[in-house]
Amino acid sequence: MVGQVKRGFTLIELAMTLLVLALAVGITAPSIARSVDAVRTRAQVAGIATFLRAAREHAVTRNRVYEVRIRTDEGLVELRGRDTAPTTRRLAPGLLVTADPPAARVIIFLPQGQSSGGRLRVEMPGRRAYLITVDALTGRVATRLLDL
């Protein structure tokens, strides 16, 4: 048995490896959770902006007036046109959408491409906030991250 080499790891080496892995997971897990929340908020902002752009496109291509209603208390964004059934988009739970001015909770899109305009602040409590702007003259929808 002399000259035989032992192979494998000691119990101390395995314990230290598991400790290092546990520390790495403990440090990175909170930042991954924050990143997932930020992506969800951005996805909600993009969804609302797309909904507004679709309303403008419907107004122009169908030569009709369309309006988008922000119904935060019910967690909905609603597209209404004359003689058409309303189309809705559900908002994520906890998402806050505030209109500036408050009358901008209803944004009207005209067949010429114009709109009533307005600004919507979209945020999840304690996280990033975004601003969606609808230009009154062109009906253009733009989004940007707000500095908190």
C-alpha cells in the first residue's frame, strides 16, 4: 500500500466550497430580483405606449375618432371608438399611472393624426418611474425614464 495516492476532497474543502457558493448566491440574488422588477415595469410602460400608438393608427387608418381611457382604479387601459366594442389592456397589480393634467386620463386621437395630448407617469411603488408623453399636435407617443 505504500506509494498509493489518495484521491478526492476533504470535508473541509467541500465545506469551504459550499460556503463560498452560498455567499455568492446571497450577494447576487437581491440584484437579480431588482432587475426582474425593472424589466417588468419597462414591459408595462412599453405595453401602454404601444396601446396608445395603436389607437392613433386606428384613428388615422379608419378615419374615426378614438379615445384611450386610463382606468387606474380598475387596473385597465381601454380603447374606445364609435361603433366598436372597447378593447382593454390589463395593468400589472400595483402599477401606478397618473395623468398630467388629470384630464389626460382620457386621450383622444383624431383622424388627422392629432390628439388631445397629455403625460402619463407610470411607476411601481419604490421603483423606477417612466413618463409617457403624447404630443397634441402630432399624436406622437414617447417614453423616457424619470430621474428620482
